Amino acid sequence: MADNDRSDPVHSDPQLSTEEPVPAPAGAGGGAGTDDADPARRDVRADIGKYASLVDFPTTAEQLRQAAVANGAPDFVMEYLSQLPAGTTLSDTRQLWLALDLEATNRF
């Protein structure tokens, strides 16, 4: 088997907490605000990123949702990920943030 052959693109992380953090403001998508200075927006992106880090990019929306479910993602994370249309392929996390309307702005 070649190094790039992966039978299971979804990883699990036993260290991920299943405790639900403070939920994002009402509504997924743009509900976390549009400014990176908004702590809720940063927190939402960080919480989703915990589960995005468990898949190898490029990945599909389905693989990302599977990783989140397998690792006990809170409901609000699943709400955001459910916005990704079936069949969506994401080449990296930047594409994920763009698709979820959570793009990080330049900080420097």
C-alpha cells in the first residue's frame, strides 16, 4: 500500500472534549459576526477547527461531518457543517472558512 493510500480519511482524537462550549450566537453561518475582533466568531472557528483537524485535506463535506460525529461534536458545530452541500470538496481549511462564511481576515 502506498503512503498516500488511506483506507480511513477520518481520524479520531480521544482528547477532544464532548463538553459543549458556549454556543455561537443565533444562527449558523454569519451568526458569529463578521469581524475577527468578535470573540464569538473566533471561538466558533476554533471549535470547528478542532474537528477539521481530524481529516486529511483535500476532504469532502461528508468526511468532515463524519469526523465531527465520530468525535462527539456539539450540535452547533454540526449545524455549521450541515451548511456544506453534499458533494463539496474542500482543498484546505481556508476553503472551509469561506464556505461557512467564517473566513479569517489578515491580522498583520
